[in-house]
Amino acid sequence: MEYENENEKLNISNENLSTKKNRNYFDKSINEVKYLKKTNVKSILFRIFIFLLIILLLLFRGHVICIIGFINCYLTWPFSSPVHIKIDLLNLSTKPVEHEYIPRRMHHILLGPLSKSPPSSWLSARNSCISLHSNFEEHYYWTDNNSKEFLEKNYPWFLKSWNSYKTNVQKADALRYFLLHYYGGIFLDMDLYCLHKLDGLFNYLDNRVSSDQHIFLAVKAFPVGISNGFMISTRNHPLLERVIKNLELYNRNFLLPHATIVISAGPMCISIQIQLNRSLWNSILILDGKENMIGGKTNTPIFKHLGSGSWHKADDMIFKNIPMNIQRQNQTFSISIIVFIIFIFIFFIGRNKNFIKVIFRFIL
């Protein structure tokens, strides 16, 4: 009897053990199923995210290209950019040069309602420049009518884009590149009052070129790039050709009014092209020196800048309120941005070790 009882106990124990094993196996299977479901859901969501990201990149590829150019300009300009010159503008030789490669032509632009009743201060500023340069070949005053006629005659392919600009500032920004490309000479904003003759500067530039070369000069801007409110150029300069060919690409809405204006046709538009076309740097000069910068109401050796700021929007205050000492620490500023981007990239990849593998697996 004892033997039979022991066998029964052993059988019961084995049955309980087997039941526990089955239950554990069942629980484990359920957990595995739940894990697989979670993994599959995550995989599906990740694939959907990548798919939507690719779609967005395709739909907004133009914006992406422009923003990449913008970021490239901000990051690389402090380390590598065209030749920056510091010269005594008031003591340059005015002795006539043998060859005048830069046409002595002066351009001013005023579009929209203001062209019908220009501010008296702007008219005084333009007249000051004309009177000091009465020896120039031509003084152009571009308004809505003759600007449109000029484009219709010489650059009809751009008329649709020009008419699509939301602001007259964008039209004026774009037009100045075409004018300098076609006529050459000097472009001046209406709020630049001339204090000194520019003959010496023209001669200085003429002496740096020959008949088969080009020259382009603009003033350094803050914190990177150039200002397009004062530019001197030979006719058909390849930089201006690159700019006008890319204006249609950059004619986009970048959400913020200030960003849209400066990137679509403003100073960042031409600054981006300068950074993207390094082969042209030997024909580009940047007038350096804080004393020569024409931002805001200020005096330079050759100009009094009235600082109208008629196009500045609310978001422009973000740029104006950047501490001015960054201007003297551009390299530190850019290094900080680069380090931050690298840190975020490494941190993200470190936490998602299979991220790149999954992307390639999904794409392939």
C-alpha cells in the first residue's frame, strides 16, 4: 500500500510539474506574441514615418535645397569665404585708369506706391549720389513701368516669377541682379546718401581686372554674407548669372516674413550662391570693416545710411537682437553649431543602434 501511495504521490507531483511547465510555456508564448505584436506595430509605424518623411522631402525638395544652402552659408562663411579687403576709401587714387572695365552707370530702384510719391529724404539721397557722380555715363531710376519693360525685353522668362513675388521688396531685390548683369555699374539703395565720390573705388577695382576678367564688390553683412544694398560689378558677371538662374528655385515661402525676403531674393540669396560657387571667388571682393557696414542708421566713410527698414517685419527683431559680439566671434558661433549637430547625431544613433540598418533595409 505504501508503495502504491508513493507512486500516486509521484504521479501527482509529475502532473503538477507538467502543468506548471505547460503554464509557463503558455505564458511565455503569450508574452512572445505580445512582444512580436508590439515590435510589428513599431516597425509598421516606423515604416509609415519614413514613408511620410520621404514624401515630404519630395514635395518640399525645393525648400530643402534652399535651406541646406542657407545652413551651408552660415556654417562655412566664417572659415572660408571670398577675399575680404580693408582699404582707405577716402584716399584712393582718382587718377584716370587706362581701361574702365566697370561701366560708369548708377542704378536706383523704387517700386510700388512709394514710386509715385517718394520720401523727400530718399530723393535727396539719390540726388546726392548723382551730383557727386555727374561724370557717369548714365543714372538709371527704375520704377514699375520701365522695370517691367526691361524684363520683357531682356529676360522675358523671368516675368512670371517676378510678378509672383508677394512684396515689392522682393521684386526690387531680384531686379538689381538683372540690371547689374545686363548693364554693369553700381547699384545703390534709395536710402544711401553719398558723402564722398566713388571714382577712387572704381579705379581701384578696374586696376584689379583685365579685359577677359570680371570683378564684383559688395559690403560685408552681419553675421555672414554680403549686403545687396550697395554692389559694383562688371557686365555679365558669372556670379550674377548664377543668382538670376536660381531665383525661380528660391522663390518660396519660408514661413517667417524676414526669412522669406532675405532668402528668396535678398542678401542671403546672393550670399548662398557665393558660397556654392567657389570657382568664382577670384572675381569677388568683400569690403570688410565694421565702419563700412550699412545696416541700420549709420555713417560710413562714403555713405550716410538713412536706415529706412521699410521691409522689416516683426521676426526681423530676432536677428537684430543677436548680440553684436557674435559678429566678432563668427568662428566660435559656427563651431558651437557644428558641435551641437554632431552631438545630437551621435546621441540619437547611440540610442538607436539599428536605426541606419533599419533605414537601409526599408529602402532596399
